[in-house]
Amino acid sequence: MTKRWRSVEHRAGLLIPSSNSQIEPEYYAVMPPSVSVHFARVALTEVSDAGFARQDADVVAQSRMLATANVDVILFCITAASFFRGLDYDSELKRRIEAACGTSALTAAQTVIDALRVLDVRRIALATPFVPEGTGRARRFLEANGFDIVAADGLGYTDNFSIALIDLEIVRDLVRRVNTDAAEAIVIPGGNMPCLSIVEEMEAELGKPIVTTNEAGIWALLRHLGAVDPVNGAGRLLREHLTI
């Protein structure tokens, strides 16, 4: 039997935490055949100030490795790093990657902000895998970017690998718990928490958009690359808001 190889038009490079085991399967499940995804890892095992200080030291070297695969764009896939490292972190990180590689760069936290603006929502419920300190950092980051956080809760994790093992029913319960009538959308940060596969069903149940780290990253990459055909089965953002 002859195997049909897909025709790749674009290559996207992703910087992910060394302990992450969810980003790759979620991207592979959703990305269209015209876009191939290539991964490099930065050292990160703990969602904490110390953990993010260590991962930051790997960013330039790993970006340069990705650039040798002739990727069209590099996405830094760690929203929590921006929550912990401050409001100027995304712009400075983007500058560092682009200066080191000569390749366009995106950051996960900024893709979430952009997605919420495209969805035209301001009142947000926040569902995280983090301890209260991490959830508080996420809350303050979103508020500083102009959003009202009407509810927030987290699952109490700092060990990043353990986040990938969270049962989907626990994620569903968390989303239901933070949902209120006042919330126009629900944000689920943390690319290692399994959730993209339930976005469609939870949106149908709650009647409002849900934005996850990986969903926003995929959306931003596809728009950046000009691959704007609707993607079905992974939420309203990818189904209705890819056209530029």
C-alpha cells in the first residue's frame, strides 16, 4: 500500500516546557495538514518563580535550534511564564527570540489576550491548574490587560508533569465551578492541562466561548501563517475567528 504524505506549506516552531506532555498531542490533533509543527524544550518542571527563572535561560539557545529547521514562526507556549515574569516579559521575550533567530516570534500569553479581544469579551472566568498564588498571578495579568475577572479558581498544582495527568472530569467540574452568569468567556491557562478535547462540548453546555492556552496558540499560528480555513471540533475561536 502506498502511503500518502501530506503536503506541508508552513513550518511552525514551538518552545514548550521540558515537563510538558500535552502540547504536542493537542497540536497534532488540530493542526491542518498544510502546517507542520516542530518542538524544542526549555527546562521547566515547577510552576514557580524559581522554575521560570531557570527556563528563561534556555530560550535563546532552543530558539536558535528551532530556527535551523527553517520554521516560519516560533511560538513560546508557556502562559504562566508571563504571569510570573511581569507585563514587560512578552515584548522582551519576543525581541530576544527575533534578534537571535531572525524569525517572527509569538508568545502564548499574548495570543490569549488577542483571542479574547477578537471574541469581543471583557468579563472573564478563570479556571487554572495552579495553586492560589499562580491563579492570582494569572488574574492580575489579565486585569492589567483590561479584563474583568468575575470568578477564578485553581486545582492546586505546582508540579508541571502532574498537571498533564488531571482527569478530564475534574477539568469539567472546575470550568463549571468558575462559570457565572456574569462571565462572557472562560479562560483555561496552562498548556499542560488536558482540556482542548472538551472545549467544544463545554461551550455547548455553558453557551459561551472557552479559550485555552493551546487553542489560542493554534489560532494565532494559523492566522500568522495565512492558513485561515475554519477548524471544526476545537471551539468557537478556531471555528469562527480564523479569517483575518
